Amino acid sequence: PGGWQVVERVLASAPDALRRAAVAVVLQLDPPHKAALLTPLLGCASRDLRHLAMQEISRVSFAKFLSRFDAMAPKCRQVAARALAKVDGKMLDRLADEVESLDAGRRVKALQIIAFLNAEQELRQPLLELLDDPDTHVRATGIRIVQLTGSVGGMKVLLGALVDDDRRVRANAIEA
């Protein structure tokens, strides 16, 4: 009883060795309020502890952003994506993982976030693979954001998309 309050106090003001032990406990037990527990470490003197806390808080924030993405207004999505990218140094890695998700909805969300961040060039290879995706919404979104006009291979993909079975994919290929 009261265990999380003790952990919270240790994270807020104990010596760094105790803080590291408390962080290990938090990461191992993975409580739902993990980000709140680790937030005091963002202002601590230890660079390692700050980095560890920021890394974990960013991961949790990205997951929450994805879970709330559909309920957000389009402008809020864009603002939130850009703000999160500023503080999350691994955001592009997280998006690359989402692009490879088995869930088509997650792939579409990742594509939209990539477009918000103008990160098409950094994630070009994983995005090119989505142009053959079995889900038409993923293909249509991919065609819209991937810059294909810079290469012969890209132009071939665009030409192939012009005869795609899905009207949305064809329309986006025409725009591209």
C-alpha cells in the first residue's frame, strides 16, 4: 500500500542511484501513470536520467497520440504531430514501425503523420513498399504523399497506379 507514492517521492528528490532503481521498477511494472511518475526526472541534474525519462515519456505520448488520432480535428492532429516530433527524437523510427504494422488503420495514420511532418524523404523506402499494399486506403494515401517523380522507378509506380482498381488510388496518382 502506498508504493507508488514512495516511488514518486524517490523519483522527485532522492539521490541518482535510488532514482535509477525507481526508474527500473517503473519500467518493469509499467503502470498506467508511468509518464506522470517519470516527469519529475525531466528537470533533474543527471543527463542519463533525463534522457531515460524523455525517451519513455515520448514513447507513451506517441502511443496516446495514435490512440486519440481519429477523434482529433485535422488541424489538432497536425499541431500535435509537429509538437511531438520536436521532443521525440525517435518519432521517425516509431512511424517507420507503424508503417510496417499489420493493421491498415495504423498504416494510414502513420502515412498522415508523415505527411504532416514532411518526412517523406526520410522514410522513402518503407513508404514505397506501401504502394503495393493490399488495402486500397493505404495505397491511396501512400500515392498522395510519396514523392515518386524523381526517378524512373517512381514514374513506373505512378503509371501503374493510374490503372489501379480503386478510384481513389487512380485520382491520387493523377494528382501526383
